[in-house]
Amino acid sequence: MPRRRRAGIMSDALKFELADELGVGEIARREGFGEVTSRNCGNLVRKAIERAEKTVSPKQ
């Protein structure tokens, strides 16, 4: 049975913004996120989670 991909939660704009912050935005734009290293993809996820946590529960 083929696996179905779930719809992305992050917008492309957010993905590229985070990639730019990590210095891999140009690679992602030119070659796609498949060419970004696993370590940097993990860092993208970490940054996205940090940003989401700040949005949901801002510090007082």
C-alpha cells in the first residue's frame, strides 16, 4: 500500500525564512530541501518548534 503524504503544516515562506536564518536558503531555493543536510533539516524543525512555542505561549 503506497504511503500518502500529509499536507505540510509549515508554509513555504516560513520554511525558506528559517532556511535563510540557518544559511541554507540558497541551497533550498536552487536545489530543493532534499539537498539540505539532515543536520540542517533537524535544525529547521527545531527553529520552527521554538517559533511555534513563542507564538502559542509568549513569555510574560
